[in-house]
Amino acid sequence: MKKPNINIAMAQLNVKVGDLAGNQQLILDAIQEARNEHIDILVFTELVVCGYPPEDLLFHQQFLDDCLDSVKFIADHTDNITVILGFPRNHPNEPELLHNSAALIQDGEIKMVYDKHKLPNYLVFDEKRYFSAGKHDGIAEITIQNQLLKIGVTICEDIWYEAEPVVYQASENVDLLINISASPYATDKINSRIAMLQRRAKRFATPLVYCNLVGGQDELIFDGTSCAIDAEGELMALAPSFEAAFTQVNFAKDQKFITVTEPPLAELYDALVSCTRDYFQKNGFSQAVLGLSGGIDSALTAVIAADAIGAENVTGILMPSKFSSDHSIADAQVLADTLGMNSQLVPIKTMHDSFHGFLAPVFNELYGDYFQGQTDENIQARIRGVLLMAFSNNNNAILLCTSNKSETAVGYTTLYGDMAGGFAPIKDLFKLQVYALSEYRNSIDPAGPVIPVNTITKPPSAELRPDQKDSDSLPEYEILDAILKAYLHHHKDAAQIAKSLDQELALVIKVLKMVDRNEYKRQQAAPGPRVTQMAFGKDRRMPITNGFVH
């Protein structure tokens, strides 16, 4: 098969869902850059015109009409270039059918529209709620530089299957396969995705161009990492991860790209920072506030926020109670000073005593002395939540929730207390990952560790009662995380988990019951970056009212 002697570019843009005018300008800017670079074919991403996923915006006809108008406007600016981009559209002959489509535009004319065949309907994907599957074969013949080229166009999920329509396109001897995508990030996914694309190109003996969306959209992270692969399955071009990029390739030049794999912790950390930054920027916020306890969760959250929006835009509120240790206050202050972030010390003892004074007579009369129990612990957490929300309101700052996945899973959190917040950067990290990322972040800072060593090494504690440790209420995190992964990610039952982990069945059942009965808390939790393929919210959807017995 001949190697296309044309200049191709992949434009992975960080677009914003619903911002049709802003997205259109980004597309036009990329087209101009392509002209300057003498590009023949410019490939954009899935639904680039409106952003992905547009969700129920697709139920509004005005939104769909405006998307089509934008495509037509962009087409008017494609003289001397071929452009492939994604948009939603009503079928012209059956307007009640909505499609996830790709337009092939050349010299101002829409030459072909392809509708996505394979509609994902699992994990975060819900495309069958909106779209109908297409039937077009996606093959177009175009002339570029006096070369007649047969191109096969598909969209995202279409290429994950070794089936139609890609198999048919290859059987028709297309010169080039092009896939436009919005494939969200998850740990270990980037390398496996590239390997899958290499298998496709090699099996079909056809060069392949894959352009993937980049940027954070609410809880979803799109890593970009667009690529071009030759007919032998060799990587010829690779765009960076977690940043917008314009990446070029010419298959006739036999260029080879040496794959440089980012270490897993570096990739994960970059994903969290990218998603946090985009959540702020795309929603018009520039300031963040969080409670700094001296613990590892708030420390890592603060560092992520500082790297995302600048330490000068992050404020840490230190709110020691009568149970707080001196080292926790000191550790929190050292972190703030090292990062260069603002900090305020607001002790809560007086407020806590006030609550005790008002509530103790009421509860003592009705229920006896409750103040040695969980109610008093939760009051402290909620005092802090009120203070943080007051700062958030007064300073137009997003309150960052510092809860991790392990504690959220078992309900080791307080509604309207430490769960308060508008965004939760470490929401999808198990506790052991929090430790690993903290150590990673310390290791890469040329000025030395930013998170105090004592924060990492001391036993974790909520410090809501004397000498409290997390291990008083929970299994050690090495055990807890393993149980949670087996249950949440791999859907194992209690007996299977106990056997595979060599743990007591009673302990496993206890943990699983904690997970199940705290669903009502999780459904009130702040959004945060999805970095696994089984995050709470869009991935794992469980009923609150649930009578299943383990």
C-alpha cells in the first residue's frame, strides 16, 4: 500500500462544553496555523464544535442548530485545506434521529458526513440516551496535491472494535484511517490505548491518525495523547498528554517516534492538576480555600491546587480544636509557608464550647451525655465547614474538599463538615495513592520537599477526640484499600474477597456494609477528577435504598 505523501496535523484542543463561539475561534485559529505550516489535512476531535460530553444540552434544538451553523461557518474558512471535525447533528432525512457525527470539509465544501456506529453505554458513557447509530461507511475520496486519496473516517468507540466499520474500510483498501475521539483518561489507559491503535494499524496494514480531546470537563479528564501510526504499527507521531497541541506527520517521510512513557505517578499527578486547573478556569474561578489540618489529605490537596492555579491564589485555614496536636498545627503552617500560600489561624475551641453549652442540656435531658460520642466529633467538623464556607462566600473562592476515596467509601467523613466543598481534587484516590503521590511530589521539587515529612510519616488521625487514630475505626489502609478495590473495581463478593486477600470474612463484611450504608453521603459529595474506571458518581451507580445483604 502506498504511503500518503501529504502533511497531516492533529489539533487536540482544550474546548469547553457549550461554548460554541469560543470553541469555534479555537478551531479557526488551528486552521490558520495549519495553513501557515502548509498542512493538507487537519484533524480535530470528537464533538469538538460543542465539547464532550454535552449531555442534556443535546435535548435543546437551538443548541443543535447553533452547532450546525458553526460547522457551516468553519467550512467557509477552509480554502486550500481539508478539515475533519466532530459535531452533533439531526439526520437530514429523519430529523428525529440525532447523530454523533464527523464532517469532512475541503475547500469550503462539506464533502462527507459520517455518523458514529458504536455508541458506548457503560461507565461514564451514556450515548444511547442521545444518539442513534449511523450507517454510512465513512469512506471518502479526495484529491490533495494531485493525489487521489481514499480515506476512512470513524469516531472514537468505532475503532475499539475489530469489526465494522473499520474492517470494511480496510477491506476497501483505504489509504488512510482517521479516528476522531474523546477518550477519557484513567490510570494505565494511555499506553493500552496506543497499543490497541498499533494493533489496528498493523492488522489492517493501513496508516492511522488518531486525534483525542484534551482537558478537564467537570469530573472527566481527557488526556489528548493523539498519535499517528504507520502501516507496520510503528508510532510516527505522538502529541503530549494533558495539554493542547498541534502535532504534524507525513507518512511518506518514514519518521519514527521513540515512545517515552511518563512514569505512572507523574502521569496521575499531571491528570489531577490538569483537571483541577480546567475546573477553575472554565467555571470562572481564580481563588481556592481549604482547611489545613496538618494531615496528608489536606496537604496533597493544597499542593495540587497550588500547582493548578498558583499558590498565591490558594488560602489555607488552620482550625485547631482542643484535640489538635501541636505538631499538626506546625505541619500545616510549614506546608503553607513552603508553598507560599496564604494562611489564617482560626481556633475553634470557643465555638465548640458554645455548642456544648447550648446543646448539652437539651441532649442530656433527652438522651443522656452524648458528648463523648460521634455527635461531638461531627460538630467540630461542621464548625470548620461553616468557617470555610464563610471564607468561600466572602472571597468568591471555591472550597476544596479534601476527602479521599478510601474514607469516602466507608463514610469516614462528615456531611456538611469535611465533605463541604465545590471540588474534591483527590476524590478518586485511595489512601495509599495519596501517600504515594505526596512522596512523588516531594521528590520532584528542586527546592526540596513541600509536604512536611512528619505529615507523611505520622499515623493518620481526624483529631476529633483524645489520642484518636484512623485505625481505631478502620482497618489499616493497606488492608482497607485492597478490600475496597476488590469490591468497588472488580465487583467481588465478601467470600471471594476474604479468600483472595486472606482476611477474616467478618472484617470484609463489615467493610462492605460500611460502603453500602454510606451511599447517601456519596451522592451529596463534591465532584472531583475521575482517574479510575470505577469512580463514585458517573461510574458506580448504586441505590441509596438497598436491602441486599452480604
